[in-house]
Amino acid sequence: MYAKMKQLFSDSAAIGMALMGNKIVAMLLFLVFAHYLKDPQYADWDMTNTVAMIVTYLCVMGTDSAFAYYFYEAKDEQDRRGYFTAAVFMPFFISLLFLGVTWMIGSPAATLLYKNADGYQHLLLLAMLTVVANVVIQQILAYARFARQMKIFMVGTMAFVIGSNLISVGFVLQGKGVVGIFYGQAIAQTIVALLLLGYFRKHLTRHVTRTHVMNLIRYGLPLLPTLLTFWVMNGVSRPMIYHLYSPEEASIYGVAARFASMIALLTASFQLAWRPFALSIKERGDAARIYSVIARGFLVVGTLLILLLTFIIHPLILIVKEDYGPGAYLVWMIAFGVIMNTMHLIVGVGLLIDKQTKAISKTFLMAAVLFFIGNVVLVPWWGAWGTGVMTVASYLYVFFAIYRKGQRAYPVNFRFRSMGIYLIIYLTVMSVISWSQVNHLPGLWMEYLVATFLLIASVFASGLFHMDSIRFIRQRLPRLVFPR
């Protein structure tokens, strides 16, 4: 068990290093964008990004998740290359269709999407160009990750993100605004996609069969509503705040979401390493125990990191612009949704192993309906706060529902009762901290100390972990972090 957990940790750490470099550079460049873009422009950029992300998932159709499964189920190397080629070019051709449609309707669509569409006639077309390159990059880097070619993955990922942002900054400094950002992304991502295709050309094959394509579709397509719902739940909030409350409030929420994405340094690297890892150990006798330890450990680490982020987030946001200060109180709710979105992959691991991906999609569709209705009711009154509350509620529903369905397919003792007790204490503590911050109560540092002590104590009091776990962590963690 220890050896396999060490593998997951090392893969997550390698991926995390690449993502950390990306996030740091992206955050620094985001400060430039936030400075040079006016509030409505920032909201327009944020919304266009969301549209591009949703279209990307429509193009990929869950084939990245399917490829993770069939990478290990392939009969031989030639069969694996067939799946790889299908996983790259099927989304590529679908993205070309979206590009063609946008070329025809992009200008009138921009008029409907933005309150002030001046200069945005070709903005959506540029966004679709980034999607075409993005799907190719995403699928090739997935192959590098599954094959544990971590150096290539790290270089490709950093070139993809950092290159896009650096070129975009050049256009923004020239006064090109939101359109300039997407000019830079389109240029940089096209170059990276071509370089990756050239590097991995020997792993591509002409021998792609109907079986390869249909297996990817059958496994991945039921996951599409899940993937889309995640981004729609994140993406629909911006337009709803934008139109039901104000563009300025949408900008505040957008900034809060950007800072909450710091938690994605933990979740994104873990998610990318988790699926291939979980599938690779499914036949082991101790697999269920490994899944349980990882789930509980991830929940504790993720929630405590959100707590620490909450202590320092307000002065960090004020560095960007004082007008965005209220966004600090929303960060923990958005970040909690990110953590819960990753937790569903762990507690629902049985559904992935048993290929019951439709059950995951149905749960996310119900969560999306809950999220949408809640936003319609709350946003006109509470603005971005309404979206924050619904983020917490919707992802808690996903977490509990996926757990129940996953247990039917593959029972694992996650100590779920202890998880529930810990989450109740955690959400209560975070709500009290938010109330204190909003009301600018004196002596917040003392409250932070009490909150930290209370949550650490609740980890053991709830039974999530036992005290002897400290001894195990003390013995094993140094060798995980500093392997010989």
C-alpha cells in the first residue's frame, strides 16, 4: 500500500510543480490584466473564457477520461496507439465544426452575449481558435501523463499556459483589451499544439478502428454531462450575476474565483494523477484501504488549506484593486466547491471502475438544476453571495449522492459518518469566520487560532483519523516528500 501511495504522491507532486509554475505566472499576469482592463471588460474576458471552456468539454466529450481507462485496458502497444490517435483527432474535428459555426454566427452572438459588443465582432471566433489548439494539447499531454513522461508533461503544460499569457500581455499593453488576450492565446497555443504533434508523431497511427472510437464514446459520452455541468455551474454564475445583479458584482465574483483557483494547485494535480492511479490498482487486495486513506487525507488537507487561505486572502485581493475587496469573503465557498468536486472522484471510484459513468452524470445534472434554481432565487437579492451559498449546497449534494451510488458498485469504508461530522463542524467554523470578517470584528487573529485548533481537534474527535495516524505520518511523510 505504501509503495502505491508513494507513486500517487510523486505523480501528483510532479504535476503540481508544473501547475504551480503556471499558476504563479498566470496570477502575476492576471494582476496586469486586472489593472489594464476596466470592470466590464474583465467580466467580458471572464465570460468568454467560460464559453471557451464549455466548448472544449463539448469537443472532448469525456474521451480524456475514457482514454485513461483504455490506456491500461489496451491489448498491446498498437492497440494503445489506436486509442491515442482517436482521442486526439476526434475532439480536433469536432472543434473544427464549432469553429465553422462561430465563423458564421460569431458577430450576432457577441451582440447578445455582451452588454457592449463594440470591437468584439471576432472575439468568439478567436476563442474557438484557442479551443482547436487546446483539445489537441490536452489529449497529448494526457498521454504523456499516463505514460509517466513527466518531464514532457511539465514542459508542455508550462509552455501552454505561460506562453499564452506572456504573448497576451503584449497585446494588452498595446491597448488591444480583451481581444488582445485571445490573440495571444490563439498564437501561443497553436504553436504548442504543433510542437507536441511533431514530438509524439511516432505514437500516432493510421490503424484506428471503429472499436477504438466507439469504446471511447461509450465510456466518455455519459461523463459529458458531468464535465459540462461542472463548468456550467461555474460558468452560468458569471452571466447570471452580470445580468441579474450588475457587471461590477460579476467582476468581484470573477476575481474571487481566480483567487479560489489557488486551491486548484492541490486539486488539479491530484485529479490528473488520481484516475490512472485508481484504475491501475483496482485489482489489488488492499485497493479499498488505499482509496479510504486517500479520501480522508485529501478532505482534511484540502479543507485546512482553504482555512489558511481565508486568513490571508483579503489583503491579497486588495493588491489587485480595492473595489474587489468584498470578493475575499466568497473565496472559501468557491474553493470548497473545488475540493468537493475532486472528492466525488474518490468516493465514487467504484462507478469509474465498474464503468457506471451514467450514474455520475445524473447526479451532476440534478446538482446543476439545484444550482440554477438557487441562483435565480438568490442572486437578485444577494448578488455573488447567493452564488457562493449555492456552490456549497450543490457540491455537498454531489458528494453525498455519488458516495451512495459508489458504495453499491464497490463498497469502501470511507468512515463516512466521521466525514459528515467533520464537514458540519468545518462549515460552521467557516461561516462564523466569514461573518466576523464582513463585520470587521476586532481580534480576528485570536479567532483564527481557535478555528485552527478546533478543526484539527475535530479530525480526531470525529473519528476521521485516530491519534496513531500522527505516528504513521511522522514516519512516512519525510520519505514521501524526500524519496531517496
